[in-house]
Amino acid sequence: MTVTADAPAAEPAILTQPGVYEIPEAVYHGDPVPGGSLSASGAKRLLPPSCPARFRYEQEHPVFKATFDFGSAAHKMVLGVGPDLAVIDAEDWRTKAAKDEREAARLSGRIPVLRSEHAEVMAMAAALREHPVASALFDPQRGGKAEQSLFWPDAEFGIWRRARLDWMPDPNAPGRFILGDYKGLALDTPIPTPAGWSTMRDLRAQDQVFDSAGRVCTVTAKSEVHYRTCYRIRFDDGSSVICDDEHLWMTTSGATQNKTKTAVRTTDQIRQTLKLYGQCHHRVQVAGPLELPEAVLPIDSYVLGCWLGDGTAREGQITGADPEIFDRIAERGYSIGPNMNRASGRCPAHSVYGLRRQLRLAAILGHKAIPDIYLRSSYTQRLDLLRGLMDTDGSWNSTRSQAVFTSADKSLALSVRELACSLGQRAVLHVVSQTGFGLTIEAYRVTFTPTGGLNPFALSRKAQKVGPHPELRSRRRVIVAVEETLTVPTQCIAVDSPDSTYLCTEFMIPTHNTCIAADKASVAKSVANYGYYMQDAWYIDAVAALGLADDAAFLFVFQEKNPPYLVNVAELDYAAITTGREANRLAMEIYRDCKEVDRWPGYGDEIELVSLPAWARGRYSRGEF
């Protein structure tokens, strides 16, 4: 028997006949088919980077996410079906009172939403009704129904399949059979911008940030605040960032150079596939140098670097035994005074005429610091600043092929790390004990292995030590841990960079566009990242299997969650649908084979020989345990 939209069936506890059923969402997800059936989302969970064991576990242990409430509310307002909304008068879900009200609403069968969320879904629904194609697609006066469930046996693989349509048209209506699917698309994380630093909380659309190549790009959209499962991602250089489970990263994975794959992955996918053959293998490339215009600076960059390294804090005076440094300062238009320590025989010290006045105007006389304007100056100006610092307080470690800057001033050391990162380097800050003049003090070392042909020294005797050296490890960061942490408010942004990346944290780590916009390029990325091409093929095959139509189309209605809540209606091309159908066939084959023997393998059943990762061996060789 085939049950169509014209003849809805009752709510079956057990379903044995193929057809279209009007059943509650809970019944559908509870899978009323004896022995089980496979959905499009389940098919995605059977394929890498997931595995059959995880698919089975999630079937038996469903997890409820707060985002489901928002999605259900959006569907309610847009499609006009579903449980009633319970509007909770609270700013967020963090208080006990708000959590209790949310739980009570769910127990009563209603959808709990915050007042701000309710206003948002109302605005989204109003905007969608203004779109000529989307509004017509979900118009009940044209025939059809929302939230229809399809069940059918697959003849090739001998399994049952199911699908739940957001909107199914009347099969008896003239014209093309068009299915519709509606897709609604740590606040204190530092974000580098051309003007300095901002945070995820403070960024707005049209603000400027940097992409993975160091180029300036623009924020095109920003999501609402999420309260999802959060993780701290740790990298092998000691850097870390807190993000939610759905945040996207572009990582290169694989055990060898010849077998690597670069792809966009969620935090949760990285967590599930953290190690390969016992080794951490997800790598994020170090960002390129920031591309910025030349700035008007109060002090020459190289001269400022030399003063910060070996200058007298309250004077325009620099101490150093290398005449070449003073020659370089003179080449930059400064007059150099005589050696003030000639009589005492101590290390030579020279006044740089006019420097004291410049330091006072820059508000750093008596307080050594790198003014923010220098950290967002041009590449050449920043390199000059680094070379001034390194010529005076820097050294070259030939054993480790590392440039080393040492200072007793933590604030200055942190600024030097930022400076090196802005030049495309993987800089790390170490706390060490330093002995000198009969004292032992806490000092701070910034180390990095130069990449991209950068020589951090101008002083000849230091610069000539920087010979050819391996750069591969210094051009990437390896993810070594993904640790669940307390849930914190998170947001994401969309940017217009070519690879959809932007930089985050003080280490300027490239991360991926996660907030989905509704423009054509963003829709294409969303289709790829979330497997919508598999869903498309799955639903079209459902229509054919049930004999509902010979010529079916599946349209995605994408809507942004930010004002003005723009809408885009998209139809996938033949190549995308074919790719989705091939992926679905592989998933169904895996599902059939696992069901036959009731065995759901994980990542591997054999004993794996585990070695210490390279970053841990390196730490041991440096005497760090």
C-alpha cells in the first residue's frame, strides 16, 4: 500500500508498507520500520571521517542540542507546522530559572525559545514570505503539505530507507514535482584586524580582518550567539583556542607527504579522527605575513628596535659593542654622539640625537613598549623593527636553527611574538631562568625558525649564521588535543576571503568561515561541507521509488540568520547529484553489510603500534618533560 499526501495514515507504531506518511517528528526519528531504516543524515555518519560504530552509538544514544529548538522554531514560523512555541523571557540559557523553564516547555511538548530568538525567527519568516520563489514554494494554497515522511525499500541493497521532507507538493498537481528544504544558516577570542585587535564579540559585518595569506578581507555576516558543546583545541606549539563542535577548520591530514588531504572539517570531526596510526595528523598552515600599507611612524622602525633591545629607558641612548649597528642608525638619518663610556672602558654607549624627543612624543620614554601602530605597519617596517630587536637582544641557535629573542620584560616579549607572527612566523614564548651579574631572574624567550626566506638579522655577524635549514615543521601547527571544556557563548563570522579563512588568537591561527551566508559561493560551500548533495540525491530517489513523479527537482531554500535575513533558492546541478548518489550507494553498502552480521566497526580492530608524536620527542630532546 502507498499512503500519499491525499490519504494520510494514522500514526503507526510499526510501519511495514512503503509510502508517504504524515507522522510526528518523534515517530519518524524513532524509526517505526521493524529492523530499522537508513536516513540521508545516517548515510553521512557511516562515511569517513565518521564510522559505523559512531553511527550505531548515536542511533542508540540520541543527543539533544539546543540548536534543535531554534531550528524547530524557524520551521514552525516558516512552514506553519510543528509544536507551539514557548517564549522564555531571559537573555540566555545560563541561569537555573531559564533552564527550568526550557525543560518544562519541552516536557509539555512545546518548543522553548528565548525572546530574542522568537523575534529573530519572526523576522526570518517575514523576510522569506517576501521572496517570490521561496514564498510560493511553501505556500499551502498551491497544494502540498509540510513535514512529510517517506519510507521505501531499496531493491539493490535490500534495506529500508526513509526521508522527511520539509515540504512536499501535491503529486496530482500539474507541472514539475518540486521538493523544498529550508536551511536556516568564544566571544572573547582575540581577532587580529588592520586596526589592531578585536574580539569575536565586538566584530560586526563590514569590519576588516585577515585571511590565511595575510590579506585584508571583510566580514560579510555574523551568527547569533550559540551555546553548544565546546572544546579547547591545542596545537604542538603551545597555542590553543576554544570553539564549539561545529566550528570549521581547514586542516591537512594524512600520515605521509604523498597521502595527505586538505579539507574543511568541524571541530568534532577533528576530535573523532585526531590520530592516525597513533600519530596526531591534522595540521593547520601558519598564516602568511600581514599585508598592510606603509605607516607614518614617529621613530624609524630599526632604530626603535635597537633602543628597545639595548637602549636606556629614560634616554635616547643605545649601548652596544657593534659599530655596524650605529652605522645603520646613521644611514637612517640620525646623528650619533661620541662614546660616553670611553673613559671607563665599559661597553660603548652613544646618544642618538633627536631620539629622546621622538620617544617622548611616542609616549614610551621611560616605558619600553612597541606602539600598536608599528605592529600594523608595512611588512618592510615590521621587518626592520624585528631586525633592530634581534640585532641587539637576539641570537641564533645553530643547533635548532632558531632565532631567539630574550627579555626580562614579559610585555615586550609578547609584543615581539606578535610581531614575528605578523611576519608569517611560528613564534613561541618560553619562560626561562636567566643568570647574570650574580642574579637569577625569570626571563622570556621568543623562538622561531625563519620561513619564507626571512632573515631576522641585519647585523652581518648574526645574519651570516642563518643558513639553509628545514622549514616544513615551522610552516604548520599540528593539533595535538581536542578537549571538551565548559560551554561558553560562541559566535562565528563569514568573510569574503578566497579560501573562506580568517585569523584568530594572539598566534594568528587560520580558521575557517563557519557562519553560513546565503550568497551563491557560500551556498556551494555549505552544500559540500554538510553533505547536502547526498540529501538531494536521496530525496529525488525517494520520489522515484514511490512513483510520485517522473521529473522531480529538489530545491534548497537558504536563509541567513542576520538582518536583513536574505534568502537564496538553489538547485544542485547534475554532477553534484551524481556525486551524492555515489556516496549514498557506498553508505548503503556499508549499512547492509553491518546489519547482516550485526557488527559496526570503528576506526580499526587490530592492535596499533603507537609512537610518541614528533612534537613530544622534540620536547624531550629540549629537556622538557
